[in-house]
Amino acid sequence: MSSDIECLIRGIPLYNAYGVMFPNVNKLRKFTSDVIDVPVVRGTDEMFNPWYKECEHILNDCNGHDSSFKTFDDWYKEKYLSSKPHGITDNITLTPVKRS
């Protein structure tokens, strides 16, 4: 199979899009670019303080979100689970008692 591919590739003629004399130095243009201005590097405190503040906001939001579930759980235990039998709230299997 590789010989078929090699034959196919060998059958495609190679040509230089820039002409026969491409590597000639006279035909090459010099690359020019604008002057690159590198900004002045700021101190690490100045650079990372916004990141630290953003991380603190995210942590505060996450803690607030978690505490909102705690208030609901407390309300649920007080209003609903307090009136249920202990077997349901303590994850104990309730078995019927045989009356004699």
C-alpha cells in the first residue's frame, strides 16, 4: 500500500511558486515591523491585588451559598422531622412488633 502512495506522490510535479530563481537574495524583501513597546512591569502586589480581591469575593459567595442550605436544614429539622418517629430520622430500620 505504501508503494501506491509513493507512486502517487512521485507523479505529482514539484514546482516553486516563486520561480526558479527563488533563493536569489535580490528577490527577497526585508521584513519590517513596527517598534514593539514593552509595557513597564508593575510590582506583584499591584498586579495580583485585584485577583486576590476577586478570589475573596468568590469565597464569600460560596460560603454564603453553603450557609443558606444550613438555615433550610435547621428549619426542616425543626418543623418537619421533629414530628416524625425516631427510626425515620436516625436511619434505623423500623420493624413491626408482634402483639400477643
